[in-house]
Amino acid sequence: MSDEEKVSKIMFVNRRAPHGSIYAYEGLEVKLIMGAYDQDLSAIFMDDAVLALKKGQDTSELGVKEFSATFRVLEDYGIEKIYVVEESLKERGLGVEDLVIQPEVIPISRVAELMEQQDILLSF
Amino acid sequence: MKFSILILEGPYHHEAGDSAYRFVEAALRKGHEIRGIFFYHDGVYNVTKLMEPPSDDRNIAKRWSEIGAKGIDIVVCIAAAKRRGITPEVIVPNTRISGLGQLVEMAVDSDRLVTFGD
């Protein structure tokens, strides 16, 4: 880190489905590593990324790792603010009770304002 | 302005790396500073010296090596690289393999982090 120990506001913007591409999984790896760097971290799940948080996933027939449980430890890794977009949940027939974590549900109209407050956006 | 660059897509398959290269060239030409360039996801394939494109096409890895020769720090994520068989032996000169912590440091030490990817 630089000498002045500046704390940056970093938001992870998750928009992709958990499987079908590696963006979501490697995006999760970034979150776990960045937790060690004492920055002000948050994460937002929107569009198909809300499916990554769905309870009861079974990827055994896909032959790929099922990693939804890892989202439960994000808070322990310093990502204390986790948001999920209400419209993205509704469009997919989901409610917050269907998710492995209990993020703050926000309307899509608040996303721009939250992004505006950040120093760095990392999109996966 | 001080920029860091994050490249997420593979070479030839996607224009993200080409756009990033042009951005870096233009930024340098305008007198801006490039704090570092970080490759993640399939982006790690951009710097393998095993690539051998037809002679009438651009050599993407060679281009990045030339940018690195200007003293710009070019880092390939070790976790993404290991998964894809990119090792220190196969990357072009003036690039290096290191951890995601380097991305954090580049990002917080820059005025802007510019991502090239889908």
C-alpha cells in the first residue's frame, strides 16, 4: 500500500449469471482477496447475478464448482455493504427469502447514486 | 492524470485488449501516466509468448511487451494464470505474474481505473 494509507471506496458490480462463464466465480475470488486490503468495500448484485445468491443450487450435473455458500463469508472478508436490486429479483421470480444471504434490497433507481459515491467500480 | 488499466478478455477473440492498447498509447501520447496494467480472466492470455499470429496480423503479446519496455508495470493475475496454464516461462519480457493485491494497489494509487471487457 502507499504510505498515506488512503482508503478507497470500492464497489463490486455483479451482473452476470453464476454459471455459463467464469466472470462470477473469478469475481468472487477478487472479493475475497480485496477484503485483506482494508478498503471500504461494497457489492451490488443485479440482472442475472442475483441468481448467484439463490439458495439450493446444484451444479453436480454441470460438472462445475457450486460456490453460492461462499457469499455467506463476504461480510467476514470486509464486504459489509451488500445490495441486491429489487427489480432484478422480481423479474426472476425471486424474493430476498430465496437468497443465501440477506442483502439490502434497493430499487434500480438508487444504483446510479450508489455508484456515484465510489472511487472504484469493479464489474464482473 | 494517472490511470490503471484492467483487461478481462482474451486476445484476438475480443477487442477489449486492442482498445486497451490504443487507450494506453493515446494516454501516453497526451502526457498522462499509466500506473499499471492488470490482466484477469481470459485476459491473461494476452501476454503469452507462445502466440504466433499470421505475419499480416498484429502480435498482441509483443505489443504489450513493448509497452512494458517503457517501464509500465504489466501484471498477470497468478490465480487466473495458473488456471489457464500461463506460467512465468511463457509470458513475454517486461510483464510479470503476481497476485490480485497488485490490482488493489494500482487501483487505489490511480485517479482512474479503466476496465476493458464485456
